[in-house]
Amino acid sequence: MHCKYVCRTKTSVSIIHIYDINYITVSGHQLTIHTECGTFSKYGTLTKELKLLSSYGFIRCSQNYIVALSKIKSITENTIIMMDHSKIHISRNYTSKVIMAFTMQSKK
């Protein structure tokens, strides 16, 4: 199982270690990958990225965000607090699934 994530644009290619990714956001089709080492951008969809990353412990928490379960510090009401202190809103449709996955991840 490889642990590298390729972030490719028209003018550059970056290789990112999957376990360095905290979360990914989308606006239109512009993805922003937030990592331990900074942010990277590329064109794509969250659905496609989630298919690639779900087996590495990523979960969708809203229409515009997927997060790494291992990078979640806590969940309060409808907000995820990440290890880097970022706050991410959980939409109502994803709340129970995210809380259940985080609870299971925490037991490991």
C-alpha cells in the first residue's frame, strides 16, 4: 500500500505523504490540500479524492470538506477541532457518521 498523494497542476507536481494531510477543502473544482507542511492546490472533486483517501482514514464532514480522522483532536456539537487548532464545521447530514468514525478511530 503506497502512502503518497500526488498533487498535480498544469505547471507543477508535488508528492505529499498521505499521513501529513490534515484536511482537504473544495471551492468550485479547486481543491486545497491542508498539510503539516503548508497548503497545496489542484483541480478536482472531493468525491474523487475521498475514493482515493477513505482507506487511509479520511471522511467527509460537509459538502466542502474531507478530514483525516487521525488529525481530529475533538468534536464539540457541530465543530471538529483539528490537531493544528483549525475548526471545521460538520454538516447535519454527516454528524453521526463522523462522530462514530472518530470514536472508532480513537479506540485503535
